[in-house]
Amino acid sequence: MHITYSKRAAKAISKINNPFKRNIKEAIEKLPSGDMKKLRGYQNTYRLRIGNYRILFGIGEMIEIIDVLPREAAYKN
């Protein structure tokens, strides 16, 4: 499946330290497998758990990485 990144997600990944950045990129490349879970209240939106980071993404004809956030910030409205 083809993977695209939003500007917000690309910027967030660039700010993360290298050891975590490598883990996040490897996990994104393996999508749609991993510790992913559908988010309630959203249509076709999922989260992938990588340590203390959450990758929010949508699945359709392609996978779109919406955002990469620390766990504390990922679930706040």
C-alpha cells in the first residue's frame, strides 16, 4: 500500500530524537500491521502505538499519516 504524510506528521517526525525516529519509520513501513486500533468517533482513522508515541493515520485507497504525537497529547480534544 502507498503511504503519504501530512505536513504536520512530517514536521513532527523531524523533531523526534533519532532512536525513536528510526523505530517510528520502521513501524510506518510495516503498516497495516502492528499495535493498531480504530479510534472511536472517527471514520477510517486508526492509531499505531510505538512506545510513548502514537501515530494517527487513515486507511483508504492509500495510508495517510495524519500526525505523530506523544501519548499524552494524542487523545486530547
